[in-house]
Amino acid sequence: MHRSGPAAAAVVVCASVVLAAGACGGTPQAPSPASCPQHWGSDKFGDWVPDTSGVEGAADSLVPGSPVGALICAYPGENAQPGHFPLAGSRTLTGQATAMAHDLGYLPVTAERVDRACTLVGGKMTNYLVRFAYPDGQALWVGTAEEPNSCVTTTNGTVNTPSYVGPSVSAVYRTGTWRLVQRDDPCGPTLGRRGQNEQMVPEGPVKVRVCRQVPVAGSTPRPAAGAEHGEQEARDLAEALNSLGAEPGGNTCQGLSGAPREMFYLHFGYAQGPPAWVRIQPGCRPSVNNGLLVGDLADGVLDRVVRLAPPG
């Protein structure tokens, strides 16, 4: 089985090193986070936390609010035998925790389980637990992983996201500096935006990039350059897509016999926060998806997209 996107590089783990709270600078503003569990308590890639949280907003955002500290626990091993890895090390963040929570809190989330097709490349992987500490003493766990197929569910125990943040978590674990890693391809899927579980395109886009992928003989479609458009085109296109009868669904579809393999990626930009994305495959059913919702094209929507796309 196959899915879109490059395989993640094998993770290099800082083994058995526990870093003090001051390692990343700053003074903790909340009590030090609790200790890490000694073993990863699941056979899943990510998608596990030792306890759910009562933090307000945890049912709507992966990391709500403004935590002031975070404990990262690393459990390296092999993805062929993913269960119950022992703890290899931890890192405590203070100054970087708020920025990390802000970016993770913008990811699209759902309480539903999202079916995805994954490649089956074997290799080294690392499960992570991140415990966010809040000023009032509450805490919230997030479970995620980095693994060679980039096919991971990240969860806070109440909601989950299919957005792949393993490389970002590996980097902050190694260095103590948070940066959300986005793919370099301006026409590929992004990590997505909060609200994509409710609408195909969340409210308020101010621009849109429309990319056309054209078929190549004997290969999968390769991306062409995208065409950038302003706020009016973005909002009109978002309205058209939001009028479709969308329902929860994963990032897969059934190809129609003899149908063209042309594909369109739409990236909707916002004044603040990350872009939202939509993929349109006219020769597939369902033909429209954003990773959490699926729908089928209505009359005129494809024509609008084709007009805004660069030439094939």
C-alpha cells in the first residue's frame, strides 16, 4: 500500500540523557513536570498517552491555552516491533514550551479515527510523550512518533491529528529549540489548520495557491508550479468547496476506470496561523478531501479550479 509524501529519515536519538530545566534557558514558571513513564505503553506509532487531561479546550485543540513548561520523553526502537519501548531519555523545556504548544494547537484535530494507507518501510523509529505543564498546575500529555513511513497519529487522548510532526519533535528533543518543520514543496500537502474537521476550508482565508499535478507516463503525477490568487478568489473558492456535502473521511479514494489522473492541490493562506489544504482528484471518488473531510465535486467547482490553476 502507498500514500503520498516522502518517507521520513530515520531518527537519531539522544540516548539516556536527562537534561535539566535550565538547559534551554529561562526560569520555570510552573512546577517541574512529572517524570516520564518508564515504558511506552502501546504497540502503536504515537497515538498513546498515559492519561487524558481535564484542561479546558482539550476536546477542540491538540494543545489548548498557554502552557509554561514541557517534558519530552523519548522511546526509540524498531517499527517492526513497536510496542513497549523503554525510556531512553528526556528533555525539559521552559521558554520553548509556549511556542511549541501554539503550533501544535493550530493542527487540525478530530475525535474520529482517520483511515490512511501507509507504506511499509521498516527501520528505526521513536515514540514521544510530551507533558505540557500549565500555570495552575494542570497538565496535558501528547503522544506522537517519528517513523520511516511518516504514518503516525498524534493525540492528546481526547482528539487526534493525522498531521505528521515527528521530525519537529525529534529536533526539539535533540536541540531544545522548537521549529515546526513544513515540507519544502509549495504544492504538496501542508500540516493543515485547525477547523478542517468542521469545514473543507476554515473561515477567513486571505489568499489561495492553486497547483496542478499532471500525469507522467509510468509514474505518479508530478507537481507543476502553482498560481497565487488574492482574497476574493480565495473566499469565493472556499465558499464553493464548503457548499459540498462533506463528511468525515480519510486521505484515500477509489480511482475510476479510464479517468484522467490529473490532480489539484489548493493551499489557503490566512492572516495568522498555518495554511489549510484541499486536494481535488476528478478521476477519484470521493474527489475532494482535506485529510479529515471528504466530498464530491459539484457542477462548476472544477471549472473554477481549472481557471485558477496554471496551464497543464
